[in-house]
Amino acid sequence: MTTAPGTNAPDRAPHGIGLLDDEGRQLAAACLTGAALGSWPAFTLGVYGVIFFEQHLALWAAATSVFLALGLSKGPHVWRRPQALALLLPSLWVLLAWILPVGGTSGIYQVLFWFGVVITVVGLPALAAVMVRLLIPGAERLRGRRALGAVAVVSLMMLVSFGLGTQHPRILTCEDFTVSGNFAPENCSPGTGSTVR
């Protein structure tokens, strides 16, 4: 029997599925954060074939704030590391979108579109991994099989979210989209939505 941290009393917490060790909590946090951040852009990509600008800007704001926080806490020299510089990819997308006129149809706009898709779909889970490592003590030790497990879980959840987006007429109605503040896609199912009372 172990003692509870900070006391002489024995730790009487029940063992079982509800109790995770530190590595299990780190893995669960990485999976939860990555899937929570990555599932919505994957779903909208499945439904609409695009990722909404709000998702691009949310990624940009989060990545840039983490980049700046790293510089404040570790000093500007940390910005030379490739992991830190990767946090600037969303800023590069914003800069390119700023430079190029809005509404073009040439190949450069397709490149910009897919660049935005890739950095958002890959960047949100990667940013989640950085955030988990920064905010959860000991999470930087999440490596090897557990790190691959987290990547696999997040990738699976994003793939399933994309699949649900492509199959939205089977689970959502036009009204579900409208009530949630989203544009109803052309191929949505008519009828009263499952989220509407």
C-alpha cells in the first residue's frame, strides 16, 4: 500500500480503469487535446471541403502565443530551434494570404488553400502536443510507443471526424447546421434536426 502524497495516510484510491498512472494521464491528455483541436477542422473539411477561417486564425493565435511565451520564458535563443520555428507556419500562411489578393482562382491560390489545410490539420494536433508538454509536468517524457499511440489515436479521431463530415446527411439535417450557426451544405438532409427541440 502506498501513502498519499504530502501525508502519512495510506493511499486508498481504488485501482482499476478510472485510475491512471502519470504516463497514462500524460497519454490521455495528449490524445484528448489533439483530438479536441483536430476533429472540428477535419469534420468541416469532410462536410464543406474547406477549413473555416476561424480555425486558421485560432491556430495562428495559439501557435504565435506559444512561440512568444517560449521566447519570454527561455530567451530569444529558443526561437532558433526548428520546433519553435514550426510554430510560425500559421503566421506564414496569414502573411501569404495577406499578400495575395482575396478571391483569386489561379494555381497559387490552390497552393495557398492546401497549405492552409495541411498546417491546420497537422498543426493543431502538433500544437496540442507542444501545449501538453508545456502544461503537464512530465509530459516531455512521453516517447516511443506511447507517443506513437497518441499520434495514432489523434489521427484516427481526425480521420473518423472527416468521415463523419462526408457522411453528414446520414446523421445531421440542414436544420442542425443552421441552428448551430453554420451554413447548411447543399447535400444536407431536410427535416427537423436532432439538436433542435
